[in-house]
Amino acid sequence: MLQKIYDSLLSLAYPQSCQICRDSVESSADGAACRQCWLSTRVFTGGETLCAKCSAVLSLEKSAPDQTFCHRCDDHFYDAARAVGLYEKALAASVLFLKTEPFVGRTARALFTAAFENSPFRDATVIFPVPLSKKRARERGFNQAEILAAVLAKEFALEIDRQTLARKIHTPLHRAAMDARARELTVENAFEVTRPKLVENRKILLVDDVFTSGATASACARALRRQGAERVYVMTLARVL
């Protein structure tokens, strides 16, 4: 009841438009998108056929009885990646909003924690947010991956390590027109491990906002593997189709 009253007062004092359809966002829980756009966003339910490693969508119709692989990720260095759903509508709006404001609405937060809880990553012992370069961190003022990592750390009592994995090269922002190889080249050798002893024999959960080609996740995982990480998992809020 108190939340409904709060949402009503908030909508009157600070009316917010849905970043997708421009209708009014009536609940603060929904963040940058309205309830209807959340309902029409494709969130993974387990009924899809996804690549068992990178979660590429192979079919949205029916889950395959056995593990299937897209094979485009065969040379990636992480063990497996999962996401809440497709990078579209409410999830895309949440990702873009998170790049400007260090805030995750309750709806996105609940979906993110549920996706991790239902993943095969529960044996991870430490979370590593994918790091920004020092230049981009200064420009933005925060790292959106750290905001998402904090959500899982609080919910599942996991340790966050914000220092051990570092971005040593400032790379250009990936553009939509870039192919997978171009993305790989921009992040190749961009990451380093500053405290190798904290990586050895660890099962590490990498957290980022969106999974596109997997180039960034793979480059991070490669640096961690070189220092003896036992497992490297990847968890993101959204995944590009």
C-alpha cells in the first residue's frame, strides 16, 4: 500500500516517460520502461534453445532435450555465459539507463537475481565486474558492471573484487556495425590481473551489463585463465540476439 502511494506521488511530482513507448512509467520498480514494455520484453524462461556456452539464441520456440552449441564461441575463454533476456525493449532501456545513472530498478534487479539463481554458476566464490578504463570511469563517474555485481553480492552473500582485474588499455566504444572479429581486436590484451594470487584456483563470476559478441568477456576470461582461474562464468543483464 505504501509503495502504491509513493508511486502515485512520484508520478505526479516527477512524471517519467517510458524510454520505449513514451507512455507514463507508473511504478518506480520498473525503472526506465513501463509495465507493458516489460511484459513484451523477451526474458529467458528455460523454454528456449540457447547455446550451452555463450547463450546465443538458437531457437525461441522450444528447448532442445540435449545441450546444443552454436560453435561461434568455441575459442572463447569463459566456461559459460547467461543473461536475463534479449537486448530489446525494457531490458535495452535498463542497460542504457544504467550507463547514465547508477540505478537498477526492482523489476530488473529481481530478474537478474533470478537468472543467476537458476544458472549453473552457483559454485562461483567471487564476483569480478568487467572493468572500465580509467578514462571512461572518470567520464562516467561509476562502473555499471559494479552496480550489477553489487546486486548479486548482496543477494547471495558473495565477495566482490573490484581491483584484481583491470583494463590496461582504453579501447573505443564498440559500434553496432562492428563484426565479431573487429570487436575482438579492440579488446585483445586490454585486460590484466594485478593480484594473481587472488585468482589462482578460483571460480570467478564476471558481471557486465550486456553481452554482444562475447569479445570483452573472452578477453577478461583469458587474462584470468592465464593466472590460474579454475572457472570463469559470465552473467549479464541482457544479450544481443
